[in-house]
Amino acid sequence: MKTSYWLPAVLASTALAAVPAHAQNALAGQSTDAQIDALRQQVQALQQQLDQLQQQQQQQAAVAQSTPTPAPVASASGLPSWLNGTSISGKAYLNFSSIHQLSDGKTGSQGGAQADLKRFYLSVDHKFNDIFSADLTTDVRYGTNGLSNDDVLYVKKAYLQAKLSPAFWVRLGAADLPWIPFVENVYGYRFVENTLIDRTKYGTSSDWGVHVGGDLANGLISYQVSAIDGHGYKTLNRSSDTLDLEGRLSVQPLHKFVLAVGGYTGKLGKSVAGTPDTPHNATRFDALAAYTGKRARVGVEYFTAKNWNNVATTATDKSDGWSAFGSFNVTPKLALFGRYDWVDPNKRTDPAAKEHYYNIGVDYLIDKNIDVAAVYKRDRADAIQLATSNGTIGGVDYGTYDEFGIFTQLKF
């Protein structure tokens, strides 16, 4: 430690003050040179003490820097530290509506006013680090319009994800499939109705398997491929001896236009080990073109399928259909929307069978997480009884389904 020019004088005064009175009297009797030598010795002693104190402080600082800081046992909110990186979210589709159904001119199995919880999803997501994360999503639904006893809690998604980059991620378990969830995001009104392929049971939204995907060129191109068991998320099939494949490739120029193609091939989980092979593969080709602006949204979805309902039979068949949808925001909170679906379910085995569906409504955004919509739905199936998300529609000749009500979406 270096001292300035005034420090020796200060130390000398301090040293002199520290000398006992009898010593000072003794010094007074000494010569000036002797006094100066005595004071110099006092200054040197004090200087050594200061140097020792400074050295001790430096050693203590070095020890403090090398000692690791204990890991926190609780977050700032008071929750356990292992909950860091965990989030909980949910989504519910509820409605109160009046239904009138006819089959061959007679009252069908559904009718009257009723409240319904179509879906309730509860999700728990956890991020382990920048690469690994996990998701668990449950799905609660009641029997279709009270007609069945399939009221149950499902595991819709349960997977471990490794995201190596935005261009490549891998999910193992039950996860979103490439097509239906993608179209739902473009359509925007899943809480009112399932999209075309989901509504008419030509596909499902989630399944067990291995899923890979990613975004390229800053989101301009998106892709996903899934190798799955084919039964859907409601059943974990351990007896199937084959894997089904579903894929999608999409392009979003200017982030407003959406162009996508996709496909599916497989046994739909009906090929069982140790039994004769199923006669057919179920195949499906998908296409979508849409515009998704801030105020207006319009799009067309198309599919064609072969042997989707004939995997285990010797007969062959073909199906196709299309859906046109649109919406317009009158104000930031008020929107008008509508949709029309046309399906030819049995082009070879029953050419007369056809289905026409449409809905129209007005949606009000109460909050960014709460939608309330007044909706009218109409479905007509000719020469067929067709399974849909609204129950079985149709009859030997024809059948109709009319529904009017309030449909809501709640998110948190």
C-alpha cells in the first residue's frame, strides 16, 4: 500500500498521541534526532499493521468469489424451484342450443334444448432446458349429445420433445398430427365445429407415435411427418403390426396466404399381429388454400380418400369432399363467419349418398380469451347414415340436422 506525502505526518501525530504520557516525558528529554527516530519506528509499525489488514481483506474477497452461491430452493413466487419452466393452460368449448333432427321424415334421436360441454382441455407443459420439453394434455368430453356412454377423460397429448432448432424437432408419444390441427388454426372456429376431415371421421387430430417437423426460411415453409399406430389418441394400440404415416408440407408467402398439401397411408390400427393381413390400405390426400388477413379470412379445404372405411373388407371404395369457409371482422371484437361442406362418402359402393353441411354465425370477443358466438347449423345426408361430430345424420332416404344456439370458447 502506497501512502501520499501527507500520510507520514498524520501517522506521526497519531503515533505520538498513542505514546503513553511517561514515554512522552521521556522523549521530551531526548534530542530532536532521537525523537524523530522514535516516531519513525512508530510510523513503520503502523504501516506494517495497515499492510497486514489490506492483505487479510484481499484474501477474504478471493475466498468469497470462489465459494459457489447456494441454489435457490424456491422461486420468487414462493413455489418450489422444480416448478420453474412449468406452465398450466386450458381450453373449454361450451354451448347452449336447440336441436331438431329428422330421419326419413320422422323425428330423429336428438332434439330439444340442452347445454353441452363439447371439450375441455387441460395442459401442463414443462421446459427442462433449451432442447428438451414435455407436454401432457387431457381431454374431457361427454357422450355425443347424450346418446352414448363414452363420457370419459382421455390423454390427448403426452410427449417428450427435443427441439434441436426451429427447423427440426422430434416428439415421442401422443402428439398433434400434421393435418387437422394445422387446418384448425387456419379456420379459426374450431369451438363452433370440427374441420371437414375431423367432422366426417376421415382423420383424427392426435395419435401415438414418433413425430418430426419444423419451420424453414423464417416460417415460410413448414413440414411435419408422423409415424403412428393409426388408432387415434383414445386408444393406445399394442397389437398392431404396422405403422401408419401422415405428413404435411405448407408454404405461407407474405404470412397471409397459406398453401398446403398432405397425405395419409396405413391400416388405421386394424392390422393385428398373428392374424391374416387386412385387404387394403387406407389412403387420403389433403389440400388447403387460404388467405388470413387481419380483417378477412377465406379458405378452401379438399380431401380424397380410398378405402378409408374398407380396410378390413374385400370391397373397395372412394370418398372425397371439400369445405369453403370465411370470416370478416366488422370491428376488432365483432366478426361474421360462415362455412359450407360437401362430401361424397361412397363414390363406388353408393353413388347416391351425399352430405351437405353449412353453418353461419356472429362472434363477439368479450376478452382475448373468451369468445361467444350465436350460430345456426344445418346438415343433410341423402341415402346414407353418416357418422359425424354431431352424431349420426341421415336415413334410408334422407336425414336432416338443425341446430341453433350460443357457442363459447374459454381459454386460460
